[in-house]
Amino acid sequence: MLTFRDITLADHDLIMPMVQDFYQGDAVLHPVDPEILERTFRDATNAQEPLLRGLLIEVDGQPAGYLYITQCYSAEVGGRCVFLEEIYLLPPFRGKGLGKDILAWVEGQYPSARRFRLEVNEINQNAVCLYQKAGYQFLRYDQMVIDKTT
């Protein structure tokens, strides 16, 4: 049975190895400072941080992965946008159809959202296929950023 719960600081040693694996795999194209990953974990456990929610994914009571979800307003769709910031499943849980159930669960949690958005690298074809089967389409924008880290 697939279940979800908000992560807590006590989950640090469970979640952080998964985060590190996520950032060393096909999902991310550049290195990220480990301190930023730690800060994000702390923020994801903080109920006072309204922009980030961290969730532990469990299957039959066993840790199977995690989610980081953020929200914003999208002028393009005239409403709330839910951004699936990170979706990670441990290797033994991949390829078992859990991805579509996770996406459906997230959509059910945010019924007023006008858009669900995520990032995917085209080299991660398993993820691309999953998202396309779930109805996601590529939104062809080039992103530009300026990071303010101090």
C-alpha cells in the first residue's frame, strides 16, 4: 500500500542519502553545494516554510522515496501551480508502476491547482515516458536564473 507523510527533522538520516543519490543521477545536470541540500531538507521539515513541503513515500510501511513540492501562482494559467521539485524512488521500487500513483496522489492533494509542473532531463527517458503517460507535456522555455546565495 502506497502512503505519504510529511518528513520531520528525525528523518534526516533516511532522506539525505536519497537526496544525495538524486543529485548524483540523471535528474540533475550540475553539482549542488551539499549545504544547500541540507538547508532545503531543514526547510522541507519546517511547518513555518509555506513554499516547500517534504514528503516520505512509503510502500507497505517501508521507506520507498521522497517528494519535495512547491507552489506558486502561474499567470499563464490564471491560478495556482504545483511544482514537483523532486521526485525520488529508491531503486527497488522503480519500474513497478508507483510513479503514476504518486503523480495521481499529488494531483488529488491540490484539487484547485491549475497546473502541475516538473523538470525532467531528456536523458532520463524512464522519467520522460512516465510523465508523458501521465499526461505531462514538454513546455519549451529556456530558463534563465541568477542565484543569490549570500
